Amino acid sequence: TGEDYKTYLARLAKAAGIENPTDEQLRRFDRKRKKKASNEEWTSATDGASRIAKMKDGRTHLAYKAEHAVDLDSGLVLSAAVHPADRGDAATLVDSLLRTQVNLVRAGLEIEVEEAVADKGYHKSEVLSECTGWGWRTYIPEPKRKKRVWTDKPESWRVATAANRRRVRGERSKRLQKRRSEFVERTFAHVCETGGARRTWLRGRVNVTKRYLIQVAAHN
């Protein structure tokens, strides 16, 4: 409609029977209403590539999603990418690992990606199966959920999930997860917090990615 969000919300509140709503009433009304703006039906007028993302504290921002692939021996960031904020972690895992392999080849290193260690947000049976197809061993904790039913799923998904579950229970997985918590989180702390890359004033994913890659290279 071209309205700003507060005006739009006030119109909905009046239609719901709230005359002259205060800011507090608008916030309460916004929290309780079922249908809200989504990335499918709304695009930013200033940066069309950005997406509405929910922060850990519950607020929403226009955002992108930064992702690092880190060598757990040296602490070097082997690849860094900026994805649309509405792409889930599992949807970008394989892309990050392939990008890492390409960077290793371009650097003239005869090293191949063999293992992938990530948090439970990256766990998805389809992705685990794809990683197995590329020859990567995964160490990704499984979220708590109901018992899986595999009758309508490919056998490769079940096999990859079972193999990952078996590896996660081992001592090696515990050591790797400990190093992941130390090294991977540290790169985000240095680049995004100390380095100030948590927020950007650039527009467009290409420009944001260029700036972010420079920041990560400086970290390395």
C-alpha cells in the first residue's frame, strides 16, 4: 500500500475495533495477530536482496546471513559467504564446503575436504546424504525430535543419518565440537563484533559480500 509499518498497523488495529491505539497497544496487537509480513509477500524498497530475519532477542531486521568454513587446525577461515537471511543453515552447508574446496585448489594446496563439523542447525537427512555423496564425513548433532519414519524417504537418507549419529557419539566428535566452538565462534567474534561487520551500510548482496570478504581476509 505504500504506508509505513506503523500507519499500516494502526489501520489494522482500527479495523479490529481499537480506536486511536497507543504505541503500546499497537505492539501488543502486532504480537498477537496471526498474519504478518513475510519475505514471500514483501520486498525492501531500499535493498531488494535483503530479507526479514528474526534476531536471537526476538527483534527483526533486514539482514543477510554470513557463513564461515574454518580449518580447525589453524583457525583460518577457508571460505566466507553472505547468503540471503531466509536460507536455512542446512541449505547452505554443501555450497560452503564446495566453495572451500575450490579455494584450496586455487591456493595451490593439494588438500581435500574430508570432514564437516557443524552445530545441530545444519542437521538435515537430505544434506547428510549429499555430503556422503561428496565423500565428506559429517559430525553434526541431531536435534531432539520425534522418532523418524523412513518409509517414504530414500534409503541413502537413512543410512547417512545413522552413520552421522554413530560418529557424533564418539570421542572424536566431542573433540571436534569443542574445537569448533573455540575456532569458528572466534572468527565471528573477531570479524563481526571486534571488527564491526555485524552491521553494514552497503546495499545489495554483491557489495556486502565484497566488503565482508575483505574483512575476513584481514582476519586471516
